[in-house]
Amino acid sequence: MPECSCEKCVSACKNDPGRLIPEDLPKLAEFLDLSVEELIISSLVMIPLSKKPEVYAFAPAKMKGKRLLAKPGTVVPDYYTKERGTCIFLDEKGLCTIQDVKPFECGAYMGCKHTFMGKPYKERQVEEYFLMKWKKYRK
């Protein structure tokens, strides 16, 4: 997939960081010199994908200024997905500190072309994709 760093494509990093897929966890943990468990409790939150059965995806925690909108390692509160916040992996200049191991959704979504994995972005299909990836990791 082609990469883009225009304002529309990086807006998610500054407003609503994307979800991870299971394969992202070990790559991120190794890059940050953490265990997967340490990565989860230091930087990731659990976003509900379905209620029955309960299925969650991990996502970078959101920051509002210097405050976390939800504690890493926990299931997010109901209001969380509607709140804007910057990705915990952005530095003080707004640059990605994990760019070398960019998570899947960060590379799959192109805001300027409104595409996901090179196809027109359709919310239902994107949600089904993440549910498929995480359903074997039910709570």
C-alpha cells in the first residue's frame, strides 16, 4: 500500500488513533523493548468490537494534553470512542515514535483517499475486518 503523510492521513494520530491487529503486538513490544504485557499496561487500551460475545481490540491510548483519556490496560469507558485525543505514541512535536513498526491500521487507512487496504472505506467492512482478527481472543 502506498504511504501518505498528508494532514488528512495523519489526522487519526492527532484525533482518534486506530486499532491494532494481533500481529502488531509482538512487533511493537520488541521495538519498544517491552514484553507484550508491559506494552499493554503502559500504552494500550481495549476497545469493544462486539458485545455478544465480548470481543475487544487493542488500540494506542489517547491523550488529551498530558492526561490519558483511559488508563492503559483497561477496557475504555463508553464515551471514549467519541472523544478526540492524540495517540500515546506521538512525541511532543507530533511525530510518531513507532513509525518503524507502523501498526496495521495506520498503514491501511488513507484519509485523503478515504480508503482502507486500497479499497473505498466502508465502516461496516472495516469493523468486520477487526472483529475477524480479534474474535479468537474473546474476553
